[in-house]
Amino acid sequence: MLNPIVTGTQINYYFVCKRKLWLFSHNISMEQYSESVEIGKIVHETSYERKRKEIELDGIKIDFFDKNKGIIHEVKKSKAIEDAHIWQLKYYIYYFRQLGINVTGKINYPLIRKTENIDLNDEDIYHIVNICDKINEITSRETPPDVINEKICKKCSYFELCYV
């Protein structure tokens, strides 16, 4: 079985914050102390309960899979960092297709009752390979990237590591 070059979480963090990506990749985890992460877990656990079965394949965790339609579903609490969500799901689609499993994807936002259909094209594959290379470059550094000082930082589970 293929081992993923990176995880879906790393793809997500690449789009959110390179420093967070580095810290997470070096096993510095602050998610267990975050109210925002806790709310996200509750949304995951209480949405789509009848359909929901988290699946883990080679370290890739997806929220649930509709095997009849070949659709990977990711459940997110808000669209605040939508690009990160989209690329995380595109990475999952890419990975499954590398295994010979033809799938598409949907991002489900139950709190706002929206669904986004996600697919993968040749240009996306090029970007995913490039993103994985950049993630490996960032995570192999001796020190984390600089703080980004963005609005999103205030709600980040790593806030105290960056600003206190």
C-alpha cells in the first residue's frame, strides 16, 4: 500500500499557516486545548450520524464515504478557510485515485446547510504534487516559519505558541 507523502491535515494547514503546519508536523499539538476545534468535533459527531463512519486508509482520515456513488465527504463547520478545505479534499481524491479507486468529493457545511461538489483535474494533480514538495521542504526546516499576523490567528489553537 502507498504511504501518503503528507496527511490531509498538513495539506489543510499549508493553506492556513505555514508555521502551524511546521509545529503540527513536529508533533507539537495544541488542538486539544482549542474551543474552536472542540466545536468542530461536535459538528462532526452530530452531523450525518446515519451516514457517518470515519474511514482511515494509510493515515488518510475521511469523515464518511458513500460507496454506492463513490463520493468522499468531508464535514466542516464553516467556510472561513474554504481553500484549505477544498485542497484537503482534492488531496484525498488524488490519493484514492492513485490506489485505483475512482472517487469525487463533497464538502458538507451542516451549520450553514451548504454542500460543495469537488473534483480533480490534471492541473490540480500538478498543484498537489507541488504542494506536497513544498510541505516537505517546510517541515524539514530546523525552525518554524515566521508568525503571519493575520485575523485568523486569534482563533488558532497555536495562538499562545506564536504570540505569548
